[in-house]
Amino acid sequence: MVRPIKKKQIPNLQEAIKDVAWKQIAEFGAPALSLRAIARELKISAPAIYNYFPDRDALVTALIIDAFTSFGDSQFEARDSVSEDNLVGRFKAIGTAYRKWAHAYPQRYQLIFGTPIPGYEYPIEKVFPSSARSIMALFSVVESFRATRKLTVNTYPIVKKEYQAHFDLWRSQIGDVHPVSHFVAMVIWARVHGIVSLEIQGNLPPFGKSGNDLYLFELDSIAKQFVQE
């Protein structure tokens, strides 16, 4: 008697689901993400996915956390690839890694920094730790500039009372970073993020599709503005 062939088991179904989800996002965009479509591609039943992700929002949250974790890992690896006594080198390594990761994973970059998904609100208690960690390498280098008296800032805005609770939440994740270091790190992040985002979206005229020269110029400009050699 010939026995029926069993369906091939997927070794790590949870990761397989996320892999297919990234493919969907790359092809159709994050708003079109569909658990049923993922199930069809994996040739499994929809309830099998629900064991891992009860709904689309749960899957999106998992993807966002993974993306922030990957991004943060790349930032720490870049920082630690340069000796501690070369702070400018560490800063530029982090900046270079920022752009490199965005180009390597444009869908992940857009998911965590791009257009919000209609109807989705991420649970801050789940996402914030990985989100804050993703820029902690930058915060640590800027704080080292300040601690070694190489940070040049004449003045910086004071945190308003109505934003103090949110500021305290940030400090609970990034540690005891001086407010001036927090301010400078946020300004730096906004500047490099702006160029990379425009570049990823193909909106950098007249410099063409590649913003490499413009980006490196901005990293040098930031170092000259904020760091005293």
C-alpha cells in the first residue's frame, strides 16, 4: 500500500512567515501585507500563522522590532570597529553604516522610518526598546565627545515641561546621557536621515540617484560643527 506523501515541514515557520512578509512589502508595499497571502505562498493554513501572529498588526510589530534590532546591531558593529580613542572615526563609521544599512535593506528602512501604515499603531512598550537602542551607538559617541570636552555647542533648547515624560522615557533606555548630548545626537540623526531618505526615494536632484558625495560632505560638516579636534 502506498502511503500518502506528507507535506514538507518548514523548520522555522515563524521566520519563514517574516521572510515572505518582507517579500510582500518589497513587491506591494507594507499596507498590502496579508496573512492569508503569506499562508498561500507557504502552502499552509491561515490558522497556522495565527499561532505565531494573531493578526496583521502583530506581524508588522515583529517586523519593525527585527528591523530596528538589525539596524542597531549594524550601528554598534560600526562603532566598535574603530578604537575608543578615535571618536571622530567612530562617528563617521556609524554615519557610513547608517547609509549602508538603508541601502542594503530599503524595505526595512522604509517600514521603520517611512510612511505609516494606515490603521496601524505600534505598541510603544514593545517597540521602543529596540527603537531607542538603534541610535544608542550615536548617543554614546556624542556623549564621549562631551565627556572629553570636545563637543562644541554654544546653546541648546531646554526640554519643555509637557515633553519631560517622553524625555524621561528616552533616558530610561539610553542611560545617563547629558541633555546637550541628547540634543546634538538628535540633530545629527535628523540630518543624515534626511539625506538618506531622499536618496532611497530617488529625490536628490541635481546629484542623481547616488548621494554618496553629498552624504560624505554632510558627515564632514557635522564633525567640523560639533567636534573640537
